[in-house]
Amino acid sequence: MTTYKLKIVSILTFASLLFVQCGIDEDFNDNVIEQDGTCEDGIQNGDEDGIDCGGTHCPPCEEEEINFDGVFVQEDVMGRPTINTFFSGTNTLKNEYNIIATSKRDTISADFQPVFETILENYYDVYALALSIDPEEFNYEANILEWDAETYTSIVAYYDALQVAPEGPTTYYDSNSGLVLTGRSLSDDVVDVSLMLMFGGTDGTRLDGTNGTPQLTTDEVDAGDRDFSLPFPYLETPLIVED
């Protein structure tokens, strides 16, 4: 009789544990499902299209309008980091020039321009020595726009590439139309244009790698097959590497 009662107790105990375990599993599964569909946790999860909106369970996301209120801070006044990096002389001058407001550019540009011109002329001295030419006879030559060193560095020092032309095309330089420095379009090769204006001379080919000269008029990096009419990001076709 005692053995029989023990068997009954054991069976009932096992059944109750099994029931409790199933209850826990069901509650756990329910919680997971509920968490996947939550719309009040402040994060984008599940199949939501935005934070707590869109997807299967949440209300549709509202289209946000661009807000131009507030005070904007200038981060890069020129949009030409190559010139700023190599022709500013010091990090202090470079950083001050980058962040200064457009309305106050005259002050810092007056400091930047002579440094820019001096370093540009120094580059010609270095290449003159490399080409076994007297540095006194090898100097900056007026570029294809007929700007001498002072004119070129002055215009560049006061010009902001990060702008859009209010009328006509926006371009850094267009050889076909003759437009120059009206802004900067996505397809503009700013580095090549800058190098050509600095080292190309009157015809744009003075130091182009021919006739024993160094290649200084291009960085030989173009846009590839990127299509700038498509939405951002503007990606080139991936390279396929065959084993």
C-alpha cells in the first residue's frame, strides 16, 4: 500500500512540474512575440520602418520635414581639403580657416593667402632642384585662366567651393563653357582642377609627366562608373577578383 501511494505522489509531482514548465515556455514565447511587435520601446526593432512606427504592428511612420531652424556651424569653408592641408602652413591656421563663418572670411583669408602663395612657390623650388634647374628660373607660371600666383591664391583663399550658383550651372571648372568657381557639382574633379591650375602653366600641361617632368596635374583618380543622377550613396560597380 505504501509503495502504491509513493507511485501516485511521484506521478502527480512530475505532472505538476511538466505543467509549470509548459506554462513558463508559453509565457516566454508570448513575451518574445509581444516584444517583437512593441511600439513603445524607443528603438527600431522587429519589422518596424522607423523608431516605433511602420511594419506589421506599429502605426505608419510620419514623413519628417527638413528643419532649418537653429544656428548652423561652418565645418569646412572651402570644400577643398587638399589645398587646406598642404598649403596652410600650420594646423592652427588650417583649422581656423575651415571653421570661420563666411561673413568673417576676409580676416582669416588675409592670413591664409600669403602662406598659400609662399608654399606654392616653394614647391616649384623643390621640383627645380629635382630637375636640375636653377630655382630662380623655375617659378609659378600663369595658369590657363591667366592668373599669376598672387591672383590665383587670392581668389582661392576667398572662394568657398561649398556653394550653389544662384543663376547658371554650378561648377568648379568647365573647360567647355569657360565657367570657373561658381560652386562645386558632384561630378567635378576638384583635385585635378586644382593641380592643373597650380602646376599646369598656361596650357595646363606644364608638369604633366611628359618630357621628363613629374606628373603634378592629376591624381589619376576619377569617378569611375558612378552615376551621380542616382540617389546617394554613389557607388562604383564592385570589382570582381577571380582566383
